[in-house]
Amino acid sequence: MTQVARSLSTTRLALRAPRAADLPAYTAFYGSDRARFQGGPYTHVQCFEKFAVMIGHWELRGFGRYVIEAEGQAIGHVGPLQMGDDAEPELTWSLWSEAAEGHGYATEAATHVAHYLLKDCNWPRLVVLIQPENSKSMRVAEKLGARLTDIAPPAWYQGAKVFHLDERCAA
């Protein structure tokens, strides 16, 4: 994969590579029931490990998930995750607090990142994995134009719906 910019922005949001100061907000999210669709809640040690993976992904792959900032506050993350060398990159997003919901931040950030990767960086496709009960993320995927597939999810994310995003979705 092509190395990508470590920061992007929309009219309302700054999207940037994670940094150590984001760990408390990240841990508050992943340590809570809000992380149930991502396998949580996690212990503090597990949160630290997951966050270290998020930071290290940039070094290992040359791209990774961006922290979403609104009004100078870290409110979530969005961006590509590629766990295996042969895996297609997955577009992920999460808002870390309930207060960040309902403002269109996840849709705005995911749309911007998908467009950037698929159009500007010429990535052929992104995978989106969503648990069927996660209606909020399902709505974001719909707004992105993600197409539901009949592909089985990876073993580590059983039950998830598998969607594809390509340049037709990122118009």
C-alpha cells in the first residue's frame, strides 16, 4: 500500500495520527460498554495494547487510523486497518463518547478518509466489517455507499456483515 498523509482535515474536523496524549480518551471508550461492537469492554492493559497497535500500525504499514478531533478534542478514530499482509485494508471508525454522537462526525470523517484513500491514493477497495446490531455504524456505511457482500467475515470477527467500498462509493 501507498504511504499516506499523517494528517487530513475537513471543514469541522482534524484527522491526525494518534499520539500518547490520546490514550486516556481511547481507554475510556474501550474500557466501557460502548466498545461492545469491537469486542470490549477491555481492561486497562488491553486498552494500552490496542492503542500501541494503533500507533505502531503507522510505522509498520505506512498508514493507519486517524484520531478525529473536533474543537481541539480527540473524539474518536477513523481510517484503514490491515492486520495481515494479504488482507484487504478495512475502513474503521468509532466515536469515543456519547457526546460526540449525533453531529455527523463519523460520517464526515469516514467519507473524507474513504475518498482520500480510494481517489487520491488510488487504493482499489476497502472492506468494512460491522456487527448487525450496530445500527449506528450500519447507517454510516449506508451513507458511504458501501455495498453488502455475501463474503464470510474473518474468524476473529464472527457474525459481522462484510461490505466493500471502492471508487464508485467515494464519489
